[in-house]
Amino acid sequence: MVRKRPNMPLNTYNARCFTWGGKHGVAEASDFGQAHISRQIWDDACDEGFLCKSPKTGRIVLFTLHGVTRMGDGELLATEYRDEEGLGLSIEVFND
């Protein structure tokens, strides 16, 4: 269950923007035409995330930043997000 509802404007993406293998979705950052797909979620915290909408059910799920993977020189390789509802879903966005 979501801790609290987002109170900042968030990006919402169709789940088809990601390639799914079970409960894990992947995409490349350039697919979204911007450097960061996530934004600040709550006005009183620095958490980042975005919303993902299922085209089949219409359900909208909040994904929050869970971690980043960097190369040895510090360059960003990937960003990982996990759902806030305890569904076991994760999304990884690769920096291409």
C-alpha cells in the first residue's frame, strides 16, 4: 500500500514503454526524450518517482527511486525503481 498519495505533479508512463520480463521492466532513458523520467513525489521529502499506467486494467502504480548503478568512472549506468504498493514490481532505466 502506498505510504501517502503523491502531492507533486508526476510523469505518467504507459506500461508498454517498458519491456517486461515477469515483474521486471526495462527501458532506455533516450526512449523518454529526457534525462530524468522521475520527479519529486512529495513536497516535504526528496523522494523521486513516476507513475506507470496499465493499458489493460487502467491501474496506476507509483514507482520510487530505489538505487543507481554507476560505472567505475562514476558515469550513470542504470536507475532502478520499485513499486510503492508492495506488488514486487521493478523498473530499470538504462542510461544510453
